[in-house]
Amino acid sequence: MEVDIIELSDDKARFVLKGVNPAIANGLRKSMLSEVPTMAIDYINIYDNTSVLFDEQLGLRMGLIPLITDLDSYVLPDECDCQGEGCTKCQLTLNLSAEGPIMVYSGDIQSSDPKVGVAEDRIPIVELKERQKLVLEAVAKLGTGRKHVKYQAGVACGYKNMPVFTFSENCDACGKCVEECPREILRIENNEVIVKDPLQCILCKLCVDACDINAITVDEDNSAFIFTAESDGSYPARELIIQSADTIIDKARSLNEILKSIG
Ligand SMILES: [Zn+2]
């Protein structure tokens, strides 16, 4: 297996994964979306709410605010010693108190744990007018995207096959394929067609259709994939990818142990 990083920032990663089959590539994608444990607000206790939003609407908004996740300090409620009752190892509290006139943002939420706060300060929650108040306590827990979308740290995770261009000897460098390509990745140099940047190819194959003499073919490499992974802020993108791979390893290990116990 080989990994070539194309782009890496806190919230986005692009990389080429080579030497794996489509099942592994898809497993990694699915793991990013639905298996990596992520912290999110699970319920709220409302002490005062005279805003225009119903309590249920507030709960929905609060649940979807990404929280920075710390897997060293917290465990999934199902795996906790308290068996999901709720304790300091599997949950934390956050508080929100505001009085109008003010626009209440996610950054106004105060966490009881400095390591687990909101990932983004400027998410609007509600606008409070004069004399309107909002006082609540929220409880956050770890969960996975499989259970609810609020626990989904990977928000735009996908891949495409690496394109493989082949030009036959018949190619007369007429330039029709170059004109047709919507991503402008082909050009003519020294009377032959050159692929400038294959990573930008979207496999539309308009270049193949444009060629009157069938001199160009575009195939999909089934062992190389161009990945894009974006994080909602719960994890840095790099950490999200590592966690998704670790989750697959853990599941494979559990399966192995089950099979051994049967044998
Ligand atoms: Zn617990």
C-alpha cells in the first residue's frame, strides 16, 4: 500500500491511495463517515427559554454543533464501566446562558472540559431580542455516524479511481480531445497529446467521444484511488483518517478473535 499526500490542512485532506482493492478503499470511506467515535451534544436541560425557537429546535441545533473530540479522556457510553448510565469517563456538560438583545453563537457555549469545546465559534444558534433569555445545560457523549448524523466527523469523504490514459499510434494530435476536456487537463506538445494533471480528471470520457479515430482510451485503475476527506472540526483531517483506519483494524481483530473462539 502506498499513500501520496496531495493536500493536507486541518479540515481537508486529498491523497492518492495505491495498491489496494476497491473494498478496502470503500471500507476506509465508510469508516470515516460512520464508524469513528465523535463527541456531540446528546441532550439538553432547558432552565429558561423565551427565544422564538421551541426547545426541540434548540436541541436539534445544539446537537449538530461540532465538538472537538478527545478519545484519550472519553469512551463510548456502551463501553464505559458505568454501562451507559453516564459518568465523567463517558460524558461532559456544557452550559449556555445569554440574555438579549444579542445573537447567540456556538462560541457562547461554555464547556466543563477545556479539551472538549466547540470546533467553530461562529455558528448561529438563535437571535435574542430585548428581555428574551436562554439558559440551558447540555450533555455531550461519544457516538458514531452509524447511530446519528450528529456523530459524523467526516462530512465530505469520497474517492474516485485513478484514470489511466492510453493514446494509440494513430493519434494525429488534431486537438479535438484537448478542446472537449472540461477540466483542461490535456494539451498538445511536440505534436502529441500530453496529460497535464491526471488527478483533475473526472472520468467523463468526453475526450474519448471527441476522437473520430478512436485513438484515445481512458480506463479506471482499480488499485489506485484519489481520496478527498473533510472533517467537521471534531478532528483534524489527518487524525480522522488515522482513526478510521484504526477502527477497521479493531473490527478485523475482533472478527479474528471470534473466528478463533469458534475454531
Ligand atoms: Zn460512564
